Amino acid sequence: MSVGNFYRYFPSKAAIVEAIVRRDLEGVERDFAAVVSSDDPMARLREILRYRIEVELCEEDAPLWAEITAMAHRNPEIAGICERMETEIRRAFLGIFARVTGQPPAEAEARFAAHAAFLVMLVRAWALDWPQKRAGAVELKSLLLRSIDATLDEGGTVRGAGCFESERSAMRRVMTIALLAGLMPWASPAQEAATPAAGAQALPAITVSTVVRRPMRDRVIASGLIGAVELVQVQPLIEGQPIETLEADVGDTVAEGQVLARLSVSTLELQKSQFTASLASARATIAQAEAQVLEAKASADEAERVNRRTAQLRQQGAASQAAADTAQAASVSANARVMVARQTLEAARAQVALAEAQLANIELQLNRTSVVAPVAGEIVSRTAKVGAIASAQGEPMFTLLRDGQLELFADVAEQDLLRLRPGQKVLIRTLGTAEPLEGTVRLVEPTIDTATRLGRARIAIGQMEAVRSGMFAEAEILVSERDALAVPVTAVSGGADGATVLRVRQGGEGGADARHHGHPRPRHGRDRRGPVLERPRGDEGRRLRAPRRPGEPGPRRTRQLRRPR
């Protein structure tokens, strides 16, 4: 994902930092809740802090928190966010101290505020500096853990009112140890050899993990915004009429054909009256035209009879030729008048049809003054205002979310897009839901954005009521799943010869596994309990060394190992 693409979801750097802090605070709250509910809160707290120092604070986190700290010095808003985070953590420490000592919260805060602040300072310094690759890092980490243990011993002890001086002395000893951690020169190999017992005692406690068969999942992580499957725009079907009433608002769920707004009908009613009168006039004209046709036909029949009699008389010599010609001309003229009358009747009938069509058009426009929903759905926007002139050329009056259907438009990395298929299962996480939502890949778009180099997958959401359009969500797309032999990824060490693990032999000694994970190449994955690494066949049941995350289930037990020679 490109840097600029982050600002599609976060308005500023401070918003990004706030999201990171919020995510970490949620994890801290879960850890402290587990401590409070534990039978031995101080032991559980030691486990959490040890895991934080030894496993979670890695080389990748150090530059991130260093950058956030630097930004806090430049940006007061980010400084306030970081300060709120540390305040919440100190308050959690004080709550644990109050529970262990049985003191009221106010008294516990007065006595142990320095202890809580000192613990936060130690963990923060380790996270920012990340000195694990330095010479003497093992001794430094051991010294750090002893300082934390000493502070927790002070915080978990109930003292009387007369012990403040001894408390100050103990705190001065702890501060001196921490100060020496930054000033003491690193021990040489000869010095380490001279004090093997001290080095052995400084080794941290580890856990033993058994190689077990677990489901391995190949997943693609993507993120994006939730949007509509289909948006339907509602425009007025007639122009130039003012909006009289609005009968629906944003958020309403409407049925197909339901009235959303009504336009003014006064102008159309006047036009309807005009066309009604025109239709009546056209029908009267038809009656007149029909009478004219009858009159012209009667005249034509009479003129034809006169013409025939005159022609007979002319043959008998009783009538002149002029009289015969006059009678013939009169007959032709009468027939022509019949044709004119008939055409006039047809024109009148056309006028009636035109008036009826105009009246039907007005009736249609009157019906269209009721703006109705073309489909069922939820109204997501409304730009219509009472008194405004309705027009199909401007913005839509209403926008409907068809059938209330939403989906996640997930941005997928270019290398992962070809692995996605419609129908794959998805877990969707949003800020407003405690549990992930289920979904399926509905469509994988065939193109990739040339600017961001991201593809897009459309994911159907199973629980529409838990999301809203425009929400940011993260998607975990399950590409494939199978059972395999696995160990926690924390049990794997990397080196020049490849990845190795420490195997527990009979008698409690640990040694490097002779078979490297490069043959075959290891496959990483996660199950519901954390990251795991697939092992070669035939290793099921072996016990391997791995740090244990506090509260993590599984067949594990703690054992002290001697350092491999």
C-alpha cells in the first residue's frame, strides 16, 4: 500500500498515531484484565512484562515508536495522545498494586505512583532503543528484568506508615541499577567465563512447546471502505414544478412505489382544464362536420338526378345543350363539396384525438408530481428542499441504497489478487464490533489501479445491521486451510545456516535441532492461538523451546535450560 493511500482512511498523522495507540491500549486492557482476574496477579503481571520485553518489542516496533516519540515533541496533539496512553497504563499498574496490597485506590496511588511511572519508563526505553543486537544485550535484558522484578516486589508489599524511608532506599537501589545499565561497560568474554554461575542465573525462564498437528490457514489481509452494492438515484420525471411536500428523510426504509415527495399541481390543473375545453370544442366540431357531410351528400344526389333528366331531355330534343352542360357541372360541383365536407370531418376527428392525447399527457404529469421510490431500500441522502424547483438536470432528489445491501470494497495487494476467488470465506473487523463479522468474496475486479498498484475485491457482508456505509474495515480472507505439524514461530531462530529450533533432550538439556527448516522450506501461518511454523514430517510429539505468551493455551510447561555450548 502506498503512503498516500493511508490518507484515504486517516485525515492526518495524528489520526494514524491515535489508531495505533488505540489498538495497543486495547491489548493492554485485555492483559491487565487477565492480571486482575488471576489468582496470583503479581505472577501474571511478571509474565506479561517478561513477554513484552522478550517477544513483542521487536526490531520492527522500535523505529515506529521512535518516530511517534519524535512527532510527539513536534506536535502537541500527538504528545497529548501519547500522554493519555501512558496515563492509562500507570492507572492500570496502580489498580493492580491496590488489589494486591488491599489498600484503597487513593492510598495506593500516593505510595506507588513512582513505581508505576518507573515501570512505564523502563518498558518505553527498551522499546525505543531496542539494544538486543548489541554486545552484552543478554546481560542488559537480564538487568532490566531484575529491575522490573524489584519494582514489582516493592509494589506488591504492604508497608506501614513508618516505612517510607526504607521505601525510598529501595527505590534508590532500583534507580541505581537502572542507571548502571546505561553507564556500565559491557563485560568481556573472559569475564563471562570467570562468572559462569552468575550468567546461568541470569538466563530467563523459558517454556517447552510440543510439536502438534494444527490447522494451517493461508490468508490474505486487506482493508477498505464499506459501500453500497447498488445506489439508485431518484430524479423528478417532470420539469419546472416547485416541491410542495417531502414525505421521507435520510435513514428511512421505503418500499417500492412509496411516495417520497410531492410537487405542486396548480399549473398542471389549469392546463388540464384548458385541454378539457379543447376536447369538448373538437367534439362539437365533429358534429358540425358530420352535418355538413350529410348536407353536401344530399345536394350531390339532387344534382346527379337533375343531370340525368337533362341528359334524357337533350336526347329527345326537349332541352338545349347549354341546359345539359349546366346540369352536369352542378353535379360535379356537388360531389366536390361532399369530399370537402368529409375532409373537414376527418380534421375535426384529428383535433379530438389531439385534445385527448394532450389531456392524457396532463394526467400523466399530474401522476408524476408524486415522486416515488423506484426500488425498495434505505434513503442515504436527500438534496430536495421544499419550495425548490424540481429538475432532472441537477442533483438527484434522493439516493437509495437498494435493498439495504452493503459490501466491503477491499484494497488487495497486487501479488495477492490472483489468489482470490468468489465464494472464499472472510472475517471482517470494524471499530464498532466486538466480534468479527462473517462474509464471502462476491467479486474480484479484473483491473489493478495503476497509481496505487492495488486491486479490489468486493466482499458480501452477512450482518448488515452491524455496519454502515463509509466505515473502514479490515478483511481476513481465507484462501486455503489444511492440517499440518506446527510449532510457535517464537520457537524458531534464524541464522546463516537457516532456521533452527532448540529441542529438549532427556535430562532437560537443550540443543539445536540438526534438521533445518529450509529442507523443506518452512511455511508460516496462524491458528486461533497465534503464529505457528510448519515442521517437517515425523516430528509430532517432540518438545521445543519457545517463550510463552501470557494466557496462551496449549500443552506447555516451564523448564530452565542450560545454555548450549
